[in-house]
Amino acid sequence: MSRARGTGRSAGRSGSSAVSGIAVALGCVLFLGGFIWGALVYQPYTVPTNSMSPTIEAGQRVLAQRIDGDEVRRGDVVVFKEKAWGDLPMVKRVVAVGGDKIACCDAKGRMTVNGKAIEESYLPTSARDAGTSFPPTTVPKGRIFLLGDDRSISLDSSAHIEDAGNGAVPVSGVDARVEAIAWPMDGMLAGADGFKDLPGGISEPGPLRLMIAAVIGGAVLVLGGAAYGSLAARAGRRGRRPAARREEPAGV
């Protein structure tokens, strides 16, 4: 009977070890896979100015999903380059795409796109009060019209409206779409719902949340699997300790 009991304990220890190993291996795959996936899809940028305040403040580090310019939608905050504006990557909000007619502002200080007044909850109070006035302008095909959220200080399409393309930037200049503020960890950017009823709608969130879940889930599996294996091994060692000898009463 003792041999059978020992065999059972050995099988139990082997099963615990296998479960622990599987959990750790799966956790490593999720953890490393999430990081590698994120490195392939997202790129970090540091925003140098307050032109996108209060959405993004100067010095904050953002995560931007690498996309093609054809994937851009109204309301997206994008990282782009425009040689006529400077040599460094810039971050602005797309407010109109090719073929749109845009103007600012109506009687309530709102920008209009194709005659529709756009409610922009992300604008600071100063921008709503001061506004950025420019005449009705048609965005050429293959270009996008970009504004900063703090339009009282932003040098954007409205400041270049007399340039070629009516101040709009070629979609080929877009490198990525900003999805979250990585540092400090302020989380995902809010959607620009004011544009959702226009043709094409607004962009759907990228896979960032899924990547974060994979990394966190992987870390939990690695730590949990390692802890389970350690506890099972400790329990096995206790089970192998010899039982105390039972003293027989002396004589009859």
C-alpha cells in the first residue's frame, strides 16, 4: 500500500510540474508576443509643443499606430511630415479630407465641414472663444486639412491656407495615427464623435488594448505558473518526510 501511495504522490508531482511548465511557457509566448506585436504596429513619439493641448501636452510621449495615408479619417490625431512646414514630425488633428469644403467659424464659433457644424469637445475654452477664422476652403483630392486642438497657438493648415493645396497636406506625408498617451500614462485618446455622422465615419481603435491584455495576461501566467510549481514542489517534499515511529507498549 505504501508503494502505491508513493506512486500516487509521484504522479501528482509530475502533473503539477507539467501544469506549471505549460502556464509559464504560454505566459512567455503571450508576454513576449505582445511586446513584439506592439513594436511592429506602434511607434512612440514625443510631442514638442502645446499645439494639441489639452488633448496632448508638450513633452508627453504618445503611441501611434503605423498606417497608410489612405486609412486616415476625420478626427484622427496623426503624426506627419510636410517639408514646407519644417523637417521634424508634427502632430495635428485631421478635420477634413479630400473633397471636403471647410470653413470657420459659424455664429457659435464652430468649424463647419460640408456645411455641417462640428462639435469639438476636445478643444480648450480659449480655442472655442478665440477660434481660428478662415474662409470656405475646398480640400484637394489626396490631401488632408490639419488643425491643432489649441488653435490660438497652433501653426497648422489655417496658417498655410494661401500655400499650394490650400494649406492641406498630402496623405502620403502621414506616418501614424496617435492612439494613446504612453507617458505619463493618461490612456487612450477620446474619439472625435463630432465627425462620426460624416461619410466615412471615424476610425476604429487599433489593437493596442489587445496587446496590453496579452502582455498583462502573459505576466500573470508566468508568475502564477512559477508560484504554483514552487508550492507543489514544497508540498511534495513534505509528503516525502518519514512518519514518526510508533512506540509499542513494553511487555504484557
